[in-house]
Amino acid sequence: MLAVAGAVVPFALSAMGFTGAGIAAGSIAAKMMSAAAIANGGGVAAGSLVAMLQSVGAAGLSIPSTVTLGTVGAIVGALF
């Protein structure tokens, strides 16, 4: 499960438009960034959901994040 989560999350973020080169134009990520900027008076706040997703999309997941995600995924999977 951990390996699957570690592979799926970066793929899903990339598909949404959170890429290593930045947020892809016309993507879901671009729409999220626009909404966040409008709500925040013109800029995307550091630590916001959009900022965190772009950080992961650009750099990938850290080992602790991968372990946490895998654990949560395993628990959710066990419930269903």
C-alpha cells in the first residue's frame, strides 16, 4: 500500500497541474491558485493548501509524508 500511495500521489498531483516546472496553465491547479489568490487579496499565502500541493508536486513527498500517507491509506483501505 505504501508503494502505491507513494506512486499515485505525485502522479495525481501532476495530472491536476502541480508540476516540477510550476503550475500548468489551464489546469485544476491553476484554477485553485486563482481562487486562493483572489481570496487572499492577490497572492497565494505560504503554507496554504495550494502552496503545499505545489511543493509536493515540484519536489515529491518526503519519507515521513510517504509513511504517513501509506499508513492513512492502509487504514482507510482496511475500513472498506
